[in-house]
Amino acid sequence: MNDNQSANDPVSAAVDAVTDAVQNDPSSSVPAVAELQAKVEDLQSRLVRSLADFENYRRRVQKDQDDARKFESLRLVRDLLPGLDGLQRAIQSAEQTGDKQVLIEGVRMVSQQFRDILKLHATEPIEALGKPFDPNVHEALTQIPSADHEPMTVLQVIETGYRMHDRIVRPARVIVSSAPPAP
């Protein structure tokens, strides 16, 4: 073992020191053993403290991870609440005035507010209408024969699909065209 390794490893350094002392002066072995024992006890104490510190750190990290999972939707919920408040105001306004047009306009505004919230959370609608069917982003519910469209073209969107970054949150549920029956 070289001197750099001994300097980096306290146990090896202590053993080397005792070995050198005993080889150079055999009568000094008793003090060297006592010195070695003291160093061993010190190292054991440091090891126990280090293990305890690591265990405390592991528990803190686990608690932080649990809290992060528990409250990961908190920002989204806070962003959705104004939309729900707007929907409630639209309903109350329509009930007070008896005007259905006020309710429709209120619901449109809330719908736009929800789309804005989704965009804020990096969620975009999947464009489907008139596009070629893509099983990666569309779910075909049925096919309708059509002479006006290429086969496997999206004719109608039943439910809008959404993508968050590069992941599909929900595929668009669509009706696609098929070739017309042969005459």
C-alpha cells in the first residue's frame, strides 16, 4: 500500500503506524495497541453517526417524495377552480334571467377557460377531422362508407383527443371513412 492510500484510509494509516512502531521498537507495542484501539473506537463511532445521518437523510427524501406524489395535482386543481366558479356563475345568471343564450355564452367562456388551463399545463388537443386515421392518436369507433373521402379519413370526431408534450393523454375517438360498396 502506498502513502497516498494510507492517508486516505484512516484504518490503514493506523495499522501502518502500529506496524512501523512495533517493528522499530518492540517495547512500544502496548502503547501502540492502545493507540490503535482508540482509533478503532473513534472510527466505529464515526461510522455509527454516518449510518444514522444516512438513515435520517433517506427518511427525509422518502417523505419529500411521498408529499410530492400526494400533492402533484395541486397546481392543476388550483387552475381548474376558477373555471368551475365561472360555470356556477353562468348557471346562476341563466336561472335568474331565464335566458338560455346567457347560459350558452357562459358555458362557451368556461370551455375556453378550460382549454387555456390545459394549454398552460402543456396539453393540446389532437387535430383529427379530415386527417388520415392514425392508430397512435386516434381510436376508430366505426367506419362509414364514403365516395367523397379517401378510405381511413377521419369524418367525425366524437371525443377530442389530447396530447401532453409527446405523450397521448387520450386518443381522439373518431368515425372514419371506408371505401363505398362495389356496385
